[in-house]
Amino acid sequence: MLSPKDEFQIKERGSDPELVRQQLLNYKTGFPFLRIEDAATARNGIIVLDNLQVEENIQRFDQKIANGARPLKFVPASGAASRMFKDLFKAMKENEKAADPAGAIARNAAARQFLARREEFAFYEDLKEVAENDFEAGENCIRWIDSLLTEKGLNYGSLPKGLLKFHKYPDGARTPVEEHIVEGEGYATDSKRVARIHFTVYQEHMALFQKLLSDVKYRYEKKLGIILDVSFSMQKPSTDVIAVDMNNEPFHNTDGTILFRPGGHGALIENLNDSDADIIFIKNIDNVVPDRLKQTTIVYKKALAGLLLKYQEELFYYQQQLNEKHHVALGNNFLVAAANFLENVLNTKPVDSQYYTEKEDLYHYLKEKFNRPLRVCGMVKNEGEPGGGPFWAKNPDGTVSLQIVEKSQIDPDNKQQQNILKRSTHFNPVDLVCAIKNYKGEKYDLSEYSDPATGFISKKSQDGRELKAQELPGLWNGAMSDWNTLFAEVPVETFNPVKTVNDLLREQHL
């Protein structure tokens, strides 16, 4: 399937030829559905903290920071804002071909709401500057939208979400990048008042992010009393995935080169792998709120981190014993205690609910399962938001553990699987706290804990031709499939994403 010219291009761009061949095979075979065993619910896989436990975990986290632990906030920020404006783009397109331009707006509820309440948006003053002077009803209404989305004006339709103005303040509007900086002061700051925040961005936007940081860095350092250590990275080209035509043959561009496409947010496991911190918080770029609502988020971020530290201490004890002593020297009582902790605290159930009968087999099983990264994932009660949720799922080795599962990973034609899906009570808001080092302080190679069978195939187009695109296992889904995982309930108030521009008109963002 690959010509010598193709092989040369693959090596030149830094991709692994064997991995590319596997991706081509994936197109032919497809990805299997993930088998879920049960929905994770409150006290059945999801920890529910009371007020006292929240406070205890916060104190544990604060003490760890005071003792020199280095936190890091990791924010995937390459998401394009274009999807926020889907309805406004549609209004522009309909306006172009409509005999009655006013009617095109009248038929688009999202566009009507945007125009009626345009003065409430944080970017309104900027928009007013670049737009034309005549804004009467009728055709001129489209000029507001045109000035917002295209390069004639603010060009918001081509920017990443992180650079858009989200919230108004007396001293000016803030972008999500700035909100993450302010929020990060509350939990991503070490004992020396250094706040470390990392954003993953696309290469074409890197200069814009760096300019924004340069413009605001000193102001926020002075305002918050911190030293900002903000870094950026790009998705590595080596993680791009080969595209194919509808016959599963490599898709070639008009110049004869193979088309490679970004592998989705799962590719960021490589960026996370390059991070060096004791506690890493992961949160999406668009899930931010104004200052008046930040405290709940900060409280629960610290509480999740304290919960992670609580169980990490026990995890490290078992790691050390298993790594430094032979199974002969470890008594039965230790192995029983370790197995109980693995199953009932770290939520990894053995094959067919039975442990290996031979002591040596049990020792090697426990050693493997304890020597893995650890994460605590916040979960919110499901109020109808689309996306993944918490489940007990079967792993390739036959064990059952907690996984964040997307709806698309569950067989739609299997009634039993769909019934389990309906029992789901919580939603994944992408609220993770991660520990990527072992008891010696050595970093894990995170690429070793991914399930490659959890990718996804979709249909796209390029130059007017249909193609198939493949996404890598998602960052918090398959890319972390083989981590030790805890789920904990967090208030729905901590989840306020901006998926459409009019979401900025919600009370939480005004």
C-alpha cells in the first residue's frame, strides 16, 4: 500500500513506519466497541466527599505544597473557535443567497439572540471599533457578524478559543488564557509563589499566544503576587495520523504527498509525557468563569489533589514493597492487603473476580498493577450534556476498572450495553488531577499505559474528495486506559464550558 516515495515521506516527517502500517490496518478492521460492565455511580465507583473530607484533603494538598511539591496546570488550548460560531456562519451563508436578507436572520434563532444582545459580550467594544457605522435593522445586521468572524474585522472565526475575549471586568475584558492564569494562582502555585501553567497550541497560533502572554504577564504577576512560569507546546507532527480514501488506500494530496491529519487530543499524551511536576491538573481551555465564581472550582481542585495524595501514599508503600522485595519475602497477609487495596480502592477487579492461585503469579500481577500512573477524575451529575461518562469497563487483559467512556465507544446495537449506558448518572467535565511519578520520583513513560484499540474513525473531505480520518485514543479515555483511576463527584458549578458564542450570555459568564 505504501510506495517507496510514501515510505520516504513518512520517515522524513518523523512518523514511525510500523505505526503508520498499523493505522492503515485499523481503517480496514475498524476499532472494537468497549465493553462496559456497569455505570459508575455515587459510592459505586464515584467517591462522594462530605465537607469535612473536602477540608481534610485541602489541608493535605496545602501541606504537600508547603513541603516543596511542584504543581502544574496543563490546558489543551488548540481548540478552534470556529465551532462556537457554527450558527453565525450559517446565517452569513444563507444571507448571501437569500432574496430577503432580513429573513435569513429571522430564521436563525442563534443569530437573532447574538444580535439582540451583542452589547453584553466582552468583545463588543472591539467589535464596534472594526464594524461599520450604520447598524440599522435589515441587511446591515449581517455586518456585525461579518465583522466578528472574518479577517475584515476581529477574525474570531479563525482564532483558537483561548484568544477570544470571554468575560468583562472594570479594568478590561479577559481571554480564557488570562482566566486560567488567575484561576491557576489558587492551586497551581508552589511554595515560592511560582505558578506553572502549560498550554498546548497549534503552531500557526503560537506567536499570538506568546504575544498575549507578553502583554499581560507583568500585570497579573503584580495583581496576584506570583511569578508566572507559562509554557507552550505544540502537538508533535509524529503523532499525526495517515488519512485514507474510501477504499482504505493512502489519501494523496494533489502534489502526490500523503495526507496526514492531527490525531486529536489523544496526541497530547506526548506533551503530557514531557511535563515534569508532582501534581498535574488538566482542564479544558473553555471551562472558565469570572472571578466571582472561581472559589468553588479552586476548592474542589485542591480537594481532588488532596484525595490523590491520600491514596498515593498507600500506593507508594505497596510499590516499594513489591519492587524491592521478592515474593518469597512478602507474606500472605501483605499480598492479601495489597490485592484488597487494588480491587476496592484503586478499582481494578481481577479476571473473573478471582485472584491468581499461585503466590508468584499474584505477586507479578500486583507488581504490574501498582506500578502505574495515578489519576483522580472529577465527575458532575449528568444534566443532559453530551460526551463521555464514568463506567466500569473490561480491559484487554480481562480485568475490569474505571474508565471514562464516550458514547461512540459503546455498541449501539447491543441492548444490554445500551441499558447500562442509560443507568449512567454522571458526566466527564475533563477535571483531572494526575501523578506521573513512582515512589522514587521517577517519571513513567505514559505512552506505555494507552489502549491503542480505543481509536476512532470519521469521514472528512479534502479538495472536494471524501476521505477517512483516524483519531488516536482520547487523552482522558484510551490514552489513560491503563492508569490507576479514582472518580470523585464535584459540583456542577465547576463545569461551565463555552461551546457556542451564546453560551457567553449565560449567567455564569456575564
